[in-house]
Amino acid sequence: MRKFLHGAAVALIFSLPAALPGAALAQTALTPLTSQDGSGASTVPNEAVPSPAVPAPYYGSFAVEVGKGKLIKLPAPVANLFVADPGTASVRPASPDSMFVFGKKSGETDIVGTDQNGNRIAQFTVSVNPSSYSNDRIQGQAQNLAPGSNVSIDTEANGTILSGTVQTAAQADALVSQAKAVATGTVTNDLTVAEPVQVELKVRIASMSRSTTRELGIDWGSVAANGLSVGKFMVGLGTASAPSSLGTIAAGDASVVFPGGTFEGVIDALAQDNLAHVLAEPTLTTLSGTQANFQVGGQFPIPVSSSGSGSSAVVTVTFKDYGVLLSFIPTVFSDGRIALQVAPSISSLSAANSASVSSAGSSEVLAVPSLNITSASTTVILGSGQGMAIAGLLEDTTNQVDNGLPYLSEVPLLGALFRGDAFQREQQEVVITVTPYIVKPVDSPNSLASPDDGWSPPNDLQRILLLRNNGTTTASTSIPGDAGFMVQ
């Protein structure tokens, strides 16, 4: 075997030994022509002996995969084999009239066979295609993950292209993930989802808050200025009432008449109970894999200093959302399960922790309220119609404050006359549940209900005399089927 370097191209030349059958060139013997003249000397004519004719070269093409080889039959015996790009394909002589070609990488090259005199016997264009191993693996996974779908895989030099139609977005995501694990290079997703799946999410936010306040004390500071007359002694006593840190509502007054005089406002008492119930149940529908947002509430302004300083400062206003907020992204799997990325929130304005903002050079003061927020953010997997509690809170706070006269307030039984007592307990419980449904649109829009169904404004007679806020007297009904049914 001999190697020739010509410029940047490398060519492999294989020389077949002359001893092989058909490898040597045909040789023609020259036979002298003699003529007898009077001298009897022989003469050779001046004409040259013609050389044998060279057959026309053969041109052909074939394809081979990377990592595989082919045995190619040549049209005639050859002495040398050349390959234009040894990095794309390699060639080995199998016999004088056959060769074995092995594919190395994707591409195209030429193979030329010549005789010993350099005459071209045959020339082949070889196309080296990517291996079909990854395509077969991906096609098999497509039948398992998306049965009945029409998926085709095209392999290019730099990657794989997935095309066709699948039923759900989850099947498309699974096929792309399998292709990335098997194929080399980049994976291009040209899959089309035949029927987008619609998901309806129902979120229920229930909150219960209970507050109990009890205050009781003896206010001896309300006794007359001359004090309490006991025999020959004037006794003056004083103690604090129920502490004001736990309640701002004015305490009730009570008067007690004794033979020695009248005590007004001696007993301070306060009893307060508060029960709050908050229920929000937002419902939202979107496509699988598409984010949806829902808000019922409003916005409140927040002043922001944008530029300048001192009296030249410029104050702008931005707005903050509050109310019932819902954001979720559903992904429907092939088995009907739904993966939910859900973030519900319920907020309300509060003046408890509000802030006051004043601008330079102005006496105006802006009050910015705070927010009471109940929110959650999580990812769960549920079936259609299945519910799950994604968040829960149980808070129980107890606070008790006592004050009174030293020593006297510590006397058993009688010490209650010289002591003030305040007790406060707050309990709060919040539960957030989610329930997804796979839904389809209805054929008749009349089957969808709304809160104003069957409502009409009342006339003067209905509104003034009958005290009605609805002018509809009979509910609209429809027969649930063909004629022959009786509706009672």
C-alpha cells in the first residue's frame, strides 16, 4: 500500500499484486513480417502496432451508515483504490474486483479505482448517513409513551428532529426527554398536540378567627375626694383599673350605695367576643401547560420618591394588588393525572401597621396601609376530581395581665377588691384546598349558570309594597328531554 500527499487532501492507494488473476495488463506480441526478395533478407514494416482499447469508466453511488460497512462489486478488476476523505469512509480491497467500504462519520466522499496505468475503471459517490440505532430507540419509545400517535424521527448531521402529532402535551414532553437521552447532538421538537387538554382548578380558602377579651377590676380611684369614712378614720385607697393595653373599648360603670356614702364607678368590667369567618372559592380554567392568573379585589396606592432631594423631590404613586389572587400551571400526564404548580393568596387592607409618609416641603401626610395576607405556593399531583389540602394554620394566642395594690391584692379572696385583671385569647385557623378537573366545553351555552339567572329589576309595586328585590315571579325551567316527561 502506498500513501500520496497532495495539498491538504489525503488519498489511500491500494496496489494489487500482478500475480493476481486479471491484475496484469494484457501484453500483445509483435510478430515480424518477412518477405523474400532476391537477396532473401527479411524486412519489418514501418507501421506501429496499435495499443489495446481502454473501456469507459463506470460511475455509481451507494449509501452506508456510520459504524456499518458494505461489500461492493466492481465492474472490472482494479489495481489501485483511492478515497477522497478517509475521515468520512475507509475502503479495503476484498479481491481484484470487489471492495469493502466502512462508514466513519456523516458526510459524502468519492472512491476511485484504477488499473496499473492509472486509467479510471470505476468511481463511486459514497453517502455516509447517521446510524439508525437512536432512531429505532426513539421510535420504540414513541410507541410505548404515545400509542397510536404519528411520530417521525429525522436524523441530521447536528442533531435529531421530532415531528408528527401526539395526543397530549405530556406525551410530547416525555418523547423529547427520551430523545435527548438517546440521540447525539441537539433535539428539535416539532411535535404537534392534537387536542389540548383543559383543566379547571377550584381553590377553597377557609379562615376562622375568634377573639375573647375579659377585663374586671375595682377602681378605688373613683371614691369621693374626702375618702372613705370608717368610724373616726378617713381611709383613702387607690388602684388601677383593668389595663388599657388589651382593650380600647370603654368599660361599663356600676354604682354601689353603702350606708356611709355612694361609690360611683368602682367596678370596671369589659366582656368582648369576636368571631370572623372568611371564605374564598376562586375557580379558573386554562390549557395544560399554560399559566393562568385570577384576581378579585383591588389596588391601593403607595407613594415612591423617584428623583430629586429636599423641596425638589418628586413623589410618584405605584399600586399594590390585594384581594383574592390565584396563579397556577397545570400539566396533564398521559394517564390522566395532573401536576399543579399553584399559588393561591387572599389579602386585605389593615390599619394596624400602617405607615405615614410626608413629602419634603409639604405638610401633607400620606397614610399607607398594610396587608393581612394568607397565601401558599406548592406543586402537587392529583387526579381529575381529587382534592388535597395544600396548606393549614392553627394559631392560639393567650395573654393575661394583672395589676393591683402591693400586698393587699395578694390577700386571698379579699385581694380581688384591690386587683385588676385582663384576659385575652385569639384563635385563628386557615385551610387551603385545591381540586383540579379535566373539562370540555359544553355544546349549549344555556347550560352554564350565572348568579343573575332568573333575576329582573322589581317594579314600584313589588319594591315598595311587597318589599321584593327581584321582579321575576316564576323560575324559568326547561323540559329535561323529549315530550312525555312530567315536571312537578
